[in-house]
Amino acid sequence: MENNNSALILEGGGMRGAYVTGVLDFFLENNIEFDACYGVSAGAGHACSFLSKQKGRAIRVNLNYLTNPKYAGFRSLLTTGDFFGCKFIYEKVPNELDPYDYEAFRNNPTHFYAVATSLETGKAEYFHLQDLKKDMIKVVASSSLPFLSRIVTIEGKPYLDGGIADSIPFKQAINDGYKKIVVVLTRDENYRKKPFKFKKILQWKYGKYPLFVEAMLKRAENYNKTLEEIRTAEERGEIFVIRPSKELKIGRLEKDKEKIKALHSLGFSNATQKKDSLLNYLFSNIPNK
């Protein structure tokens, strides 16, 4: 089912992203497509399998390689500089172990944007990806967590996780002209982010980039403000939100496979429960482009 002027927003959250994979598998099973997709951090990574229409692939990769030290872990952090092993995740897995359908991605008309944070400006940049063979580095940048990842350089400029500057870029989608906005969150309705406590360590690590440090220190405030804006827009019927129906007892770096499976199931279940209202939102009173 194609939509007119619709955009999908995918929040990150490390291993909480398993919730997003469940929602995306629901979309694939029901042939629900969007004109644009904005992915942040883990949301950008999981969007890739959604846009190549490989149902089940995102959660399968999570589960199959979760305990592999090359996939994620402190051994990877110490030996490569990345907690989540970039070469293994973005090269070995898609090109050899669990083949990614690059051609299907290229043929998908959905505009895909991976959100990354510029260390120089402290602001979000929205990279338009058209060929994952060439553009995968932008997904890597979007997913590179501060302190747990190396800085990613794109065209000579440094980037890290998109969630620092714009965790839930629904306003960017609106600014880009999309009228039907579906937001997938990885936190329950009552969650609010707490301020970053380790200012001195932050300044020691990233002091060369004062605007990025400022963005990190203001992240909680901006994130919570965005949640309030989302709540207001949702109540007005301007956007459609799918979020965990309960508090997630899972860490960003979770290693428990059963918890990951349950999170995927919860995402699929929550989306299924909202199917009728979602379709009504997407396909009723569709405005012209």
C-alpha cells in the first residue's frame, strides 16, 4: 500500500531498536510503504532491511550475532575503538553472512535519510542515501555512539550518533513537506531523559568540539521538549505514534537474546493493535502534494 506524502520516523536506542524491527516487520507483512524514511542511530540501521523488504532480517542479525565478540562487546571496543564492530556489522554480515539486497534498496522509491550529528556544529545533518554500497558510511555515522565509537569522517568532516542533535526528527519531515508522519519510538509514554552527568569527561573527550559538547549537555532538555511536541501533535491528529506499551526493562547494550526476542514481539504486537487506526490515518483525507 503506497502512501501519498508520508514519512516514517525511526528512533534509535541501541538494542532497544529490536522494538523497531518488530514494527517494521509488521509494515512489511502488511505492505505498508512510505514516501520517506528518517532513521536515527539503530533506527537507521534497521531501516536498511525494511527498505530492501527483507522481512525478519534485522532481528535475525541481532539474534544470530549478538554474542559474537566481533559484533558487539568491550573486546571489540578495546581492539577496534567501536563497541559495535563496524567491519563485522556493515561489511561481513551484509556481504557474506546474511546477504543484504542492495538492488532492492536501490529500486525502492522511498527517500531514505540517515541522521548524524556534526561535531563541528553540534547540529543534525540528514544524509540522503541512494546506494548503500556507497552510502553505508552514513548509516555508520548515524549509529556511532559517543565514547563507544570512533568518530566517523565523511567528506573530511567529523560525525557521531544522530540522536545527540535530533533523536526524533519528525519536524524535519514536516519541514521537508510530508503531511502524514508516522513516528516509531523506543521508549514508553512516561519516559523522560535525565541530564548528562559526566561533563568533565565529556569535555576531556570532545573538548576540541565545543558545539558538540554543548549539544550533548542540552540533549536531555531538547529530547524531553521533543516528546512534549510529539504528544501535542499526536493529540491533534497531526502525527501517528507507535511506542512501547510498557516500560522496557532492557539496556542500550543488552545481550539477553530472550529480552531481544520479546522486544521484537512487542513491537509487532503494538503495531498490529494499531493497524486500523494507522491505516485510517494514512489513507483518509490524503492531501495533495
